[in-house]
Amino acid sequence: MRKLLLPSMVVVAAVLLLMRLFYLQVVDETLKLKSDNNAIKIKYDYPERGYIYDRKGKLLVANQPSYDIMVIPRELKNIDTLEFCRLLNITKEEYISKVEKAKVYSPRLRSVFLPQLNKSEYAAFQEKIRKFPGFEIQKRSLRDYQVTFGANIFGFITQVNEAIINKNPYYISGDLIGRQGVEESYENILRGVKGVKYIQKDKFNRDIGSYKDGKYDTIAVQGEDITLTIDLELQKYGEELMVNKRGGIVAIEPATGEILALVTAPSYDPSILVGRERSRNYTKLYHDSIAKPLYDRGLLAEYPPGSPFKILTGLIALQEEVIDEQTSFVCNHGFSYARGRFMKCHDSGVIRLHAGIYNSCNTYFASAFMKTINKYKKPADGVNVWSDHLKSFGLGEFMGYDLPTGKKGNAPDSKTYKRIYPNGGWRSTTIVSNAIGQGEVLMTPIQLANMMATVANRGHYYTPHIIKKIEHENIDKKFVTKHVTTINKKYFEPVIDGLFDVYNMGTARSLQVEGIEICGKTGTAENFAKINGKRTKLQDHSIFVAFAPKDNPKIAIAVFVENGYWGARWAGPMASLMIEKYIRGTITRTDLEKRMLEGSLQAEYAKYEVKEGNMEEINAMMKKVLKPTVIDSSEVEN
């Protein structure tokens, strides 16, 4: 048997090889098609991208026709370059550069010479195209935006680069691809499938008809339409409120995790990244390193969460049973700790959980935090337990939403402090600033909004997502999977009662909307930046988180306004307005609306963007732009 084994293996291998060769050479002619490519021209038929709708079926993004001029360098003969350049409004130097670039790609394959001609440019060139052998027209479709907002949600369409072509064989030079936003996340669904036509050429390089009577031709398949979770009117309103401010607004439907609004400011009109000016406009946006309009603050900006973080501090302390609703701490406008250090607070007296929440008492939550850490023999064990609770809310990690960008934030644990204090010696008093949302803890606006959705749900959440429906497909199962926190459901009610009274008797009482029961939390976060190499204290950030109604909530929201002073000054009014806009569709608090729509923080930002010596100019600008605002002093948080 062993003697027969080797000859048998040789015979079997030979038979398999012959069968494969027969199949490739006789049955399957695709390789022959590729080998004959000198005599065959491949022409692509590009499909329309899928349309994009909002949650109510309103059209957001459609398509418009566009035309690319393609070039095959080796077929260029006897071109009147002056007439050609004059016709397309380009210089001779640009002509030479584009031809050389095409030669580098391939002398015999088509590549884009000039992209995205409009109808009139196409018509003028089409009349004289016979005079320019080697050039031809490729019809495509470009995006046609039905709205002037939502650029960060949609993303944009751009030409593929060499790296993409090498990575994905579907794409060839000149193809378009979605970048950023849903255009990137759902590229494979929106792009459709290219059609291919093989055209036979004679020895004079003239087209003589379809190869094999179109046996290998395929038709283009249009991209699938998608419906987003975004509410068009709410998104538009949010962007209007954020004009002349910087920051982000994220609104989520608690029952589903659907993102209702995703606002970043400043933003831009998505239509400026369409057409021949796309590259120039993108370059301007990209190099704006001050306002950063391409930077999605709702997903990428990691901020100290400030006082809204006290919600989590309280819930964790309740779960760890180091406090209950009746536990009290004495506040005397702050409290002393760690060798004479003093944490300021605007509150005073004997404070319990309920008042601690609606008055945002630093003393109460710092004390509760220290009791949580000190419950364990080692601070490292205590902070790990605390960090694990935070992570059950989706903090300190990528949340898994269906947008291509994001940041993890920071939910510090013992490893964090081992790096900061390699020689040890840290304890609860060392890291107590985490209790009030300062310290090492960082959150993005979408994490803050998801935190409030979780509180609104009394302890569970669904991964935030922006896709509601895909034609002929199901959305990812992870978006309908419930995530349950480590906090017992019973502990949410006393915290929610405190958040409800933030509007009734606490730091947001001037922001009430009659007839809507809103639970919220104001916040102020310290803000430092390096200016001329020095760590400089800038104006604090304004933060507000909320959900409504109190029972059966329909919306959870986080608003973050950079350099916005304190929570009730900018972020709070915006949150109340957004909630009323979504629930009622109209605004009754026109006083708040007028102040927010007309208000500006541009002068505040200008303080840190001009050279020293221009303070007179800045002060004059501030008097002109910043209108005086009367705020109850009790609304200002530490």
C-alpha cells in the first residue's frame, strides 16, 4: 500500500491540475477576457447612490448629474491644447500636469482628467469632443443636498486615493467613495454596484461593438435608500441655536437609543463639498485650526463633565450602600480635606441626597465619593469598583455607534493612578475632584446624552445609533440589544426626584417649560489650555443634561457650550428649548429662544485667538456682541 501511495497522489494531483486548466481555458473565458484587454475597452456605468431620509420620511440627500472628463494618455493625438484649455477654463500648465499624472497611473487605462463638470460645462465640451481623441465623458451622480445643515451627519463624497484602491479591488482610479458621517459608515449600501460593459476594438483602435454580444456585461444596481433616526426640524433648530458658539448637542430617544439630533458647532453647508470647488473648500475647512468646522464635537470632544457627573457619583454610592436617601453631610460653603485643602461650594447647611442633587452640592458628592473609595481596604480596589460601575454606562470605551469617528473618554481606574503616581501614596482625597466631574474623568457629549438616557430608563440603554431603516435589509442587531448597568433599578428613583427638582427649586428653576416635566442637571467645567506654552485658565464650559417627560421619557439630551460660563447661562436654555421643540413642535419660551438665537460667544473665543496688546479691541467687541444677561446668582455652580 505504501508503494502505491506516492504514485496515486501524483496521478490525482495531475488530474486535478488538468481539470483546472481545462476549466480556465475552455469553460471560463474571464481570464481570456483580461488577457485581451488591449483589444477590449472596459466601460463602467456608475449607479446613483441611495437617497437619505430623516426619521419622518423627509428627503435629506438626493443626487444630481455630473460628468467627468476621462483621459487615456496613449490615445492623445494632435490635440489643440489651447482650444482644449480655453474650453475647460484651465491653463496649459494644468493640462500638462494632469496628463503626466494620468500617465503615471497608466498610459493605456482611463483615469480622471477633470472631475465633476456641471451641465453647461458638459454641453460645451460634448459639442467638440470629437476634436480631442483620447478624451471621453464619464457620467456620474453627485450629491444634491436638500438641506443646508447636518454636514457632520452626512459626511461627503470624494475620489478614492491609491491607498484605497490597493486595499479594496472594487475601486479604480476616479471612483467616488463616502467619507465621514453616514456616507462612510454605510458606503457599501449607499454606493450600489457598478455596471460593466466590454467593447471590442479593431486594429485601428475603433469601437466595433460589444464583446461576445454583451455576454460578460453587467448592469448597474442603484444604491439602497436609508432612513436616519435624525429629526430634521430638531437638527435644524439645534444648529440655529449654536450659531456663534462652539460645542455640541446630542439628543437621544431613551426607549430605542435612536439619535434624534447630533449638532456640532461651528459647522458648514454640506453643498460646498460638491462639484469642482469641493477640494478648495475642503482645504479651507481643514486648515481652520481655530474654529475646526470638520471636528465633530458631539462625538470627538472629550470634556470634564462637571456637575452632571454627580448623578453617577450618587448612584454608585447608593449601590455600594455607603449612603442612603437620609445620609447627610454638613456643608459650610465647601469642606476641608487632605491637609488643609478646601473644596468650595455655593451650598451650606445639613445636606441630604435630594437637596444635594437639586442644589448641586460639592460637599455632598465629594463626601459620598470618598466613602465609596474608602469602603475598600486599598484605594486601588475602591477605584476599580467605581470605574467598573462607570463602564457599565458605556463610559471609558467606544460606544459602538454607527458613525466612523469617536473618542473613548476616560473612566480612570487603578492603572491610571499607577501611571500618575508610580511611587504610590494616592488615596480618596487625592482623586476626590472626580466626584464633581473634574479630575481625570472625561466624557464626550454623546456619552453624556447616553448617560441621561440610561437614567431615564432607570438603569438600561441601547447603543446610540443613527440608522433607522435600510431598504431590503435589517439594521445591526446590536442596536436593539439592551445593556443593563450595575446599578439596581431602585436607586434611580430618588436620583430622578432630585433631577426633577433641579427645575422646580434648584439651579434650573428659571428654565422651566410649563406643562412639561423635565429632569435635568446644570454643570460648569473648568477649562484650561496651553497658550504660548503656559497652562492658562480660560472661561469655564457650560453644560446641561436632561430628559423629559419624567415618566415615559421621549428625549434625553446633553448640551455642551465651550467657554459658556455656567450651565444655566447657555447650555440650560438650549436644552429646554430643544426639549420643547421636539415634544410640542413649537416654542412658548420665546424669551429664552430670542436670547439663545441672538447671543454670541465669538468675542469670548477671540480673547484667546489674538495677540497680546489687542485687549481694547476685544473689550469693545464683547460689549457689542455679548448682551447682558440677568441670571439668578443661585444658578451659578462652582
